[in-house]
Amino acid sequence: MAEPVDAEDAAEANRWLPPSPHRERVLALIAAGRAHIEGQGHGRPPLLVHEDGGVLELPLVRIESNGVVAESKPDGVTRLTKHSDVCGCTDEIEAWLKDDPAGLERDPERLNVLLADATYMCRRMGGRLDAYREWTEQVAAVVEQMHDIARPDAGGVDDDADGLRQQAAAGAATRAEGKEEMVARAEAIRELANGLERTLRRYREAATELGALFQLIQGARNWDGDVAERLSALRGPTGERRVE
């Protein structure tokens, strides 16, 4: 499969964008996370990969009110589709049946192409679904590890801190036995802090792994808008973080 276009290749992809107004419509589609661009190598036009399974050569993409289509279907080793989704194929078949039903018998190749596109896109979406299922198992494994992390009781610091204050006020620091007790309390606070740091590190490592898994399943897709919306919901109406 072609590789996602990274920032370094953005200028190369930009020169392959279709003319206006389709150019702006393609960019809007990408910004909405409905499609992404994948390169085919230097000198070859990149592909517009639609979330509904369609694969179209970027410079040939035309976006009209009735859907996303390719202006033509060039030859090549990459499997391309006429429409961006199965609905486009279905709409064309139904319009054909309505306007020229005898045409299906005269032009079976056209019907075969549309059906081949539809089945190909369904298989692509099925493959994506398999990827999501595998990703879900990976996420569940990380979450299970997080549930198994032992959590020190941070509230225990109050007892040792109060004890130190009381001992200091009572002059315990001037007596050898009292000094040892105060050192022991101070070391208990240190040990608790070390335990909390180790636990936080394990949670951070797990959270980082979840972030990496998110980026893996996201790929070249632009989900910024969806992420911002979910983040806003998690923060709540006051803008305060609800997850610390």
C-alpha cells in the first residue's frame, strides 16, 4: 500500500491538487478527516483515500454536489475507483436503471466496473475494521496493565508530616531517640514520594503507549477536529480538565 504523505512531501502533494473549485473541496474533505492523501512515489500523482473505501488519483478528483468522483480512470498498478464510496456506485447504477435500463445489457463492462469498485471498497473498509479490532485488543492490553499498577496511598504523607511537626514542637530533635524517630518519618515521606513517582512513571509510560497506538490507527488521517471536540467535552463547560 502507498505510504502516507508527510510534511516533507506536502509541497509535492500540493502541486497535484485538482483545479478550483475542486481543490478547495478536496482540502475541506481532508480537514474534516473524511479523506487523506497517500503518496505513490516521486513523480507519480498521490492518491486521495476516502474513509468510505474509495481510492482516486488526486489530480483527477472532482467533487460535486452528488459526490466525489474521478474525472477518468487511468491505468496503473494501484486499484482506483470511480467514486469515493459505495453510495456513488449505487446511485449511478440506479440512475442508469431509471434512465436507460437496456443499457445494462449493452454495456456490461460499465456495470462490472461499478460492481468491482463497490466490492473493492467494502473489502477495504473490512480491512480497516480488522485494523480497528486489532487496535482495540492492543488498547485493552495496555488498560489492563494500568489497572494492575499498585497505587501508593498519597494520604499517608499527612500522618508523617503531622508527626514531624509535633515532634519538632516538643523538642524531640534535641534528643538522640527523638532525632532518630524524626529521621525515620522524613525517610517515610521520601519513600512514599519515590513510590508515587515510580507509579506515575508507569502510568505515563502506559498513557504514552496509548498515544502511540492512537497515532498508529490514525495514520495520515486528519482527526484534529474530532479530537478537539472530544477534548472540549472532557474539559466540560467551564474549560476545566475533568481528567487529571
